[in-house]
Amino acid sequence: MASVRHDPEVDLTVEPKQPDKSLGELFSTMTADLSTLFRKEVELAKVEIKDDVRAAGKAGGMLGAGAFAAYMTVLFLSLALAWLLDDVLPRPLAFLIVAVIYGIAAAILIKQGRERMKHINPVPEQTVETLKEDVEWAKAQKS
């Protein structure tokens, strides 16, 4: 049978953390602290979500610009092809070059927009982490 050793330097008595306050005062303080904590968490969530919305807006703008460039590609390719078939002159080749430039721009913008969208996380990670810490703090206050 294993024996339990008692270390004389360790005090096993439990004393209240704030013995001079009544239960009502302690409850009032805890309620006020939780209220303040909740407000701070909401503020933090707002800041995190605002940053994510801003990033999503920029990525969406790039995707929109890429879509517009793709539209211009189709427009100029159509005009170039029509003029090429109608007239065998260098002018349609100029329109073809412009269409290729728009096509390259569309590909670059769409690729960059997609890459930025991949890095957007809609979950406010910092708020989730601090909420977990708050639960641990509240548990510690109960004991």
C-alpha cells in the first residue's frame, strides 16, 4: 500500500480570496467584471470582423476587376475576329494585341484575387481564444 507523505511546508487550508467582502459584494464585483469582459470581447470581435470584411472587399474588388478585364478580352477578340474576317489589314491585329493584353490582365487579377480570398478566415480567432481564457477565469473565480 502506498503511503501519502505530508509536506509540512505546504499549507492545505483554503482561505477566501477576499475575506473582507460579503457574498453580495463579491457577486456584484463578479457581475461587473463579467459585464466589462463581455463588452471588451464584443469590441474585439468587431475589430476582427471589420478587418476580415475589409480584406474580403479588396479581394472582391480584384475579382470584379478581373471579370471586367475578361469581358474586355471577349469584346476585343470578337472585334478583332470580325475585322480580320472582313478586312485583311493590320488594324485588326492591333485590336488582337489589345485583347491579348486585357486577357493577361484578367488572368493576373483573378489569380491574385483568388489567392487573397484563400487567406481570409471568417472566424475571429483572437476572440475565440480570449473567450476560452474567460471561461477558465470564471471557473477560477467560482472556486
